[in-house]
Amino acid sequence: MSASVAQFKPSLPAIPPGLLSLIGNTPLVEVTKLDTGPCRLFLKLESANPGGSIKDRPALSMIEAAESDGRLKPGGTIIEATAGNTGLGLALVAAVKGYRLVLVIPDKMSREKVFHLKAMGAEVVMTRSDVGKGHPDYYQDLAERLARETPGAIFINQFGNPANPLAHETGTGPEIWEQMNHKVDAVVCGVGSSGTLTGLSRFFTRVSPSTELVLADPVGSILVDVVEGRAPREPGSWFVEGIGEDFVPPIADLSHVHKGYSISDGESFEAARELLREEGILAGSSSGTLLAAALRYCREQTTPKRVVSLVPDSGNKYLSKMFNDYWMADQGFIARPRQGDLRDLISRRHDEGAAVTLSPDDTLNTAYARMKLYDVSQLPVIDGKKVMGLLDESDLLLAVFDDHARFGDPVRSAMTENLETISVAAPLSELLPVFDKGHVAVVVEKDRFLGLITRIDLINHLRRKVD
């Protein structure tokens, strides 16, 4: 190599010593396309942590604290209750450090998170999400009991562990302060375990007492009531994951919170979807709650302020839920145009290109693949605009049970042609006799296939009418 070439050879940055060294020092970006009133709004992308969420910080802090005080021995077992990303942070740290991890999670957690946890080696114990503290199936009580019953195990207890807020007091807070050049008028965050809010509150109360702490809370959580000095109402339920509580966590310090906002699931999901459309940031459901509250706060101001909020995790864990238009419509978060007939009940309309279908000449192997891919148990068989039959799991099983080679046979050889067709103009009551026979309703307009209606489609329709 010539001297001139060697002279301009770039030096490579130092390679970090292991994945855990990458926790923290996450980027901060300014929102530029959303209406922030007179304010400037900045988002700290905690989704850039190696485990994908802000919970990497307390996970590392709590495990290292347990190691330091001798409670956690080499090869020991960690047990925790988590409804959000703390489990993923613990799974990351436990995998790197070689600990067994048992996580008790409520059954509302997204499938992506559960799959992620299991892939990282965590043992998942699923429990009910519709019971409160004191019930034996409540996720925190169950985790604590498992820890008592498991030799050599510790209950990490994010809700009562002082190392949780310490991670934010010594990490997240100072990072925001430096990135904002010591000019922060307000910080908007949510409360799950309360580690983030408590840690940030302690830091900013010390270095910048004028900085306002703003709580973003799901509708149904009691924490806004506590912040605003009211007697907590009866807790409700919500779809947003990871924030909101039906009790005040033991480590919570809410005394410095200036204001709180109750944000509905629908507003949270729409804010997260808008953040992706307008700013290109794929953020999770709690991020939507925080963003919606931050935008409300910003738009209420009469003077310019520099406001910081967080993107606690990535939206890639919620692709099957709030970023799925069909899931959003099924839950009533997307209002579809009402037709006043049975089309209002069809979740996947063929005339909109949403139905998963087969042609009579497709193979049974193709039918099997589509059932697996789209997680459906029955498929209409369409020729042009006309429905020719229906193939369900039972039809497929009967066809191939005695002769596996029949997976190569055409769908027409196994489909059911005796269909329960019903006119799109028929009243709801005509669906019940169809369901009583164990069938699904094939909805047609003259001879044109529109879609299928199942029992759950009717239940979803009736439930939406209650709201």
C-alpha cells in the first residue's frame, strides 16, 4: 500500500464489548410533521436499545443489583410478572448472563412478544388479564408465589425494586438533559411499574425544578385520578400494553407530576399509526398513548415550550394488532362505512379484495398453505364472482387421511357444495338457524359472493353496538 493511500485510510470505531454495553445512549429526534401547537416536541427512541425497548435499562440495573447484594447466584432463577417489555429486557440480560428466567404474563400480551420471549429461552406462564390484585391468578401475585415455591429463585419485582427508577435517574434523565442542551420545559411519560416517571422526576426535580412532568395514562387506569387528587374510580380494562395500572406501584413517586391525561385505546392507536405515516417512526402502543398526551399538552400551551416524550418500544411487536386494519376494524377502532345490511358484519369482504379464497382447480396443498398462512379454518371456493363451494379443515382432513397423496388433488374434489347462502338484505335473525347447524353464512348479492359471516363476526357486530 502506498503512503498516500495509507494516509487516508479511515480508522474504525471501537467495537462495543458485548451487547449489554449498547443499552442506553438512545437517539432523540424532533417531530416535524405533526401539529404541536406553539411547542417543539422531541421523542427519545428507546426502541433503539438492543432488546427493543426502554425496559432494557431497568432489567440490567435490577439484575446487577441482585448480583451485587448476593441474592442472585450464578446459574440462578429470575421470576417476574410483566405485562409489557420488562420481560424482553430481562430475557436479553438473563440470556447473556446465563440465568434461568420465568415470566408470568397476562393473556393480553401480543403474540409477537410471547414468541420473542420464548425464542430467547424464557419460560412463559400465561395467566388471566381480567382479574385484579389479590386474586390468585393476578400476574404479580402468581409470580411472587412461584418465586417462593422455586428453590434458588428470586422475584425481581420491578414494581417494588429501587434499582428500577435508579436506571432512569442515572441514565435516561441525564441523557435527555444533555441531548436537549439543558433546556427541557416538560417531559411526558407513562406509568407501568413507574420506574421511568419516578426516575425522571427525581432527576429533573434536582437539576431543573421548573421542568413539568406530565402523565400519559390509558382510560381505565387509576393513575390520573391519583395525580389529580381524586379518589380512584373502579379500574377498567384497556388494550394498550405496558402502561396503566389498577394500583399505585410501591416505588411510584407521583408527587411532582404537573398534569395527567387519560387517553383512550382508539386515540393511542391512531396516534401511533399517524406517527408512522407522517414521521416514519414505527412505535408501539404505549408510544401512541404518550404521543397523544404530548400532542394534547403541546396544543394547550400559549407560549413556546420544548417538550420531550418517549418511544418506549418498536411497533414491530404490534403488527398483528394495531397496525392490522382488520384487527382494528374487528375491535371497533376503525369505522367502516355502514351499508345497513349484512355487509356490515363481514370482516373480510370479497368485493374489497380482502377475502382469502380458493379456486376449484387449486390443490388441497394450496388450501392447506393458505389456512396456515392466514390462520383461518375455512375458505370459500370462487369461480369468477360466484361461490362454488366451501373447504374447511374437516373437509381437508377427510380427503387426505387415508391417502396423503391427495394433497395434490384439486379443491373441487373435497369442497362442500351444500352451502348456507343468505341474501345480503336478510335480517340478522336469519343467521341464527345457519349457526345452529354448525355452518357459516355465505353472503351473496344475487349470484355475487360478498363474504362469510361466522358466529364471532355477529358477536363483534353486537358488541360494537354497545359502545
